[in-house]
Amino acid sequence: MPSFQYIAKDKFGTSMAGIIEAASEGEAVEVLHGKELIIVSVEQAKKKQLKAAVGRSGKKIKLDDLVVFSRQLSTMIDTGIPVVQSLAILSEQTENPSLKSVVGVVKQDIEAGMSFSDALAKHPQVFSDLFINMTKAGETSGMLDEVLDRLASYLEKAAALTRKVKASLVYPAVVISMAILITGVLMIKVVPTFKGIFEILGGTLPLPTRILIGVSDAIRAYFLFFIILLIIAVVLFRRYISTEKGRYNFDAFQLKVAVLGPLTRKVAVAKFSRTFATLVRSGVAILNALEIVAHTSGNKVVEKAVMDSRSAVREGETIAKPLLKSGVFPPMVCRMIGIGEQTGQLEKMLTKIADFYDEQVDAAVSALTSLIEPLVISFLGIVIGGIVVSLFMPIFKITELVGK
């Protein structure tokens, strides 16, 4: 997705600059207006600007780096060390060069008179809206250390959830890649060798062997064409999902696809509940919290459902009804949210939902791994076994004739 560099002012007249991701310049302007900012300029960011936003070294700042940063900063503030001094200490001891650079700039901005949250907002490629708004709520309530500790706990759980899902896909991805590689070697190198032997021997080959040799000849003759076609397909697909409609359709497909769909939905619900609970507990206003949750969901279908709920809340309705109407969130989740709203224990209910769905994700990942393993083995057996049998069928036939 393209990135746009902006310069804007908040409602207090404080100038700020940063980089925001959006499908178009118009969408970037809408997002900034949604944050109640007065836009001075918006233009597409160049690669050099993007690199500078991440850090001078260009090294990626991982979620684990932010967890350590938040936890250490929380501990130092809790012990009475001022924010500027805490940031100076962290800037010296942070191992990630990019984060070290960003922390140094944040420290300088605070020394120049900016608030901590406004200084963080200048680095949107590093600190998310969630991070910035929770920090702002912590500053306002005087509980910055507690909010940062809560934020670190949230980021740890979010990172753990992401690792679980990725880990479940590593094994099948490796096995399928190896299967494709082995199949490719057989079709391009091994089958042509046997074809030469069969031509010397003469006679009519069995149908499976003729089909196999035909496929092998086609792959060898049009190999470059297939590669170019694959690259074009990948480029077109990436361009399609970079559009608003394309991304929405692809995300909707992810939620509906067999096997992976239920897992994607459970991950989305767990992330929504955990993020929303953390924001509510930290004192972020409900409307702001819903907007942040929507934009950090990572799924356009979920984002639309949450934004519809936000619009309904603004009109005086509950959060639960539009979520249920969307069909994205399970009825049990919506009912629990509704009960939380009625009893004034929304944050408690959201935390329970998040804990429950974390366990559901664990179970779904285990089930997915158990299901994929036999499917992959079956794929290997059918494809590679079929190639081997097709190659040896003529040899078996010759052996039978010689035996007679």
C-alpha cells in the first residue's frame, strides 16, 4: 500500500509531521480529517523518506523491540525517573539502531516542548495509533507508567498470537515447496532421460507415460513463458489487493475459505477483543477506541463492521447490535459485549472474550496442523508416486515380455 508524507496541525495549533499508509491521497486526507487534524500538505512519500521514518540504519523495528521499550520505560517512570531522562537511558542501551535513532528524536522533541504522545505521533511507521492514543490517555490520567506496562503486555500477547499462526503455516509451506521443487526436477531432468530410453526401445507407451512425457515437454518448451505468466499474475494480484475494493474482497474471501477461514475469524475476534479491552481500560474514549481497533484490525471486512458499530454508537445505539448485524462476529461475542455494556463491565467482558479466543486459536492451530500433515503427505504420494509409476510402467511391460 502507498505511503503519504503529511504536515498537519491539531486543534490546539501544534504542528506535526509523519507518514501514513493509504490506498490513495484522498483516503489519506480522510484518515487525517478523522483524527481532527488540519492538513497543511499531503504528498506521496519517497523511498528515502520512508527509510528515514523507520530509522537511519533501515533495520526493521519488530514488535518485540517495542515490548522491551514499553516495559523498560514503564519501570523507569514508575521509579520516579523523568520521561526525558528515561528516554536518554533507553536511547543509549537500545540494541536496535533504528529504534535508538527514533527514541533520540522523540527525546529531542519533548525537550523542545512537545508532549510525549505528540512526539511519538511524528513516527507513525514505528508507533501505531493504538500506541499513541494509549500514551496520550496515560499522560492525561497521570498513569503513564501503568498504561505503558499494560501496552507492553498487550503487545506481548499480540506478538504471541501472530507467532502461533505463522508457526502453524511454516511446516506445510516448507513441505509443499520441497514437493514442487522435487516435481520440477523430475519433470525437467529425469523424465526427458527416460523419454530418450523409451525412444530407443520403441513400441507404444502406456497412456499415463505419454501424458507425463507430454507435460514434461510442455514445461521445458514454455518454462520461461510460465515464469513470466506467474510474475504477471503476482503483480496484477498485488495491484488488485492494493485497491480498496480488491482488499475488501480478498479479506472477505479469507474469512470464508475452508479450513483457514475459521482460524482467520478467531484471530480477528481475539485481536479485536484484546485491543478494545486494552484501550477501554487505559481510559481512551469509546469512539476513539473503536476507530483505532478498526484501523488496526488488519482485515477490511472487520474494519467495516467496527466502523459501522462506531457510527451506530455515535447515534446513540449500542456497540453489540451492529456487530451482530455484520455477521463477522459470532453471536456469543456480541451478546457478551452487550452484557458488558449493560452492566458497565465492558472491559472485563472483552478480556474474557480475548482469553477464550486465544485458547480457540491454539486449538484451531493444532487442528490445522493435524489436518494439513496428512493432506501434504497424500499430495506427495499422489504426485511424485504417480510420476514414478508412469515412468516405470513401460519397463514393467518390457520385463513381462522378456519373461514370456
